[in-house]
Amino acid sequence: MTAAPDGNPVATLEEIILTAEVEEQPWLARVARGVQATVLMVTTGEPWRAESCASLVEECARATDSWGEVLLACALGVAHTLQGE
């Protein structure tokens, strides 16, 4: 993934989310929101972000999006590892 022209991956992910929603690709929007949440979790260190990430994993499960659920669960695990948890 390339970052936005200003080098901000969160902004790039926001563009992907908005485009996916407009193009009616909810699975892609969910995954991009989850990746964005994990990036913010690692970069900000705010503990509540972990709950936000976990809720996106649960959202994938409710939508029967198994791939999204696995990808975001892995991303959340990596984020926890990067934070030393």
C-alpha cells in the first residue's frame, strides 16, 4: 500500500474506505477500516483503539465475511505484538 501524497497511511486508508463505500464494496470498506484502526492503535498508543479493532473483527463475523474476520484478527494480533502485549 502506498501512502497518501503527504505520507499519511491513515489518509490513504480513508480514501480507500470512502471509495469502497461509494462503489458498494462493503467488504473492502470493512477491511480498510480495520487496517486503519490497527494503524492508529499502534501509532497513537491509545488503549481504547484495541476495542475498536476488535469490534471491526466482530462486524466481519456478523456480515459472514470470514476473510475479513481472519485478516483483521491477524492485524489486531500484530498490533498487540508491536505494542509489546
